[in-house]
Amino acid sequence: AAGTHRLRALHRIEKLFLQLMEVEEMQEKMSLALGEQLLHRQEQKSQKAESIYQALKIRACSNEEEAEDEFLQLLCVRKGKKLVARLLPHLTREPRENILLTITHHLPFLMKKDMLDE
């Protein structure tokens, strides 16, 4: 069962990373855009980043539910941590705070998982 959770998490990370790469590409194109085109690209980028945030399925969970939580499973994989770190600058304040608060709340669980994986 643990292997299935990990494979599912890896698959989700790959899909979300592809979307994040599109957001980062939009960010690069924004430097070339002017006026109305810039506003349109900013809106597209924001929507795409919000879509990734929603796909992370961040929710409140108890300590007993940590092992089953999809977001925490993503953070148990190195590439999942990189995904979240690269996504943060593209999000607005509220989603960023929600991610950081969730990570902080479950830090003991995440540290324990890291120690076990080493």
C-alpha cells in the first residue's frame, strides 16, 4: 500500500510540474509583453498557479490522518518539495500562507519521514 501511495504521489508531482513549467514560461513571456497583453498574461499565469494550488488538495488533517494526506505525501518526495518551493512565488499571499502554515503544522511528521527515507 505504501508503494502505491508513493507511485500515485510521483505521478501527481510530474503532472503538476508540467503545469508549473507553463507558469514559469508565462512569467518569462510577461517581461516581453506590454499594456493589455501584459494584464492578460498576468491573469493567465495567476489562474494556472491557482489551478496547481487547488490540485495540491491542501486541507486540515489530524495527526492520525497525516500518512494518508495527499499534500503531505507530495512533501515526502524531494521533487514534491521542489515543486512547492518553485510554486510559492507565483501564488498570492493567502495560498502561500496556507501552504506554509500546513507545512509548519506537520513539520514533525515530515521530518520523521525524511529521517526514515535516509
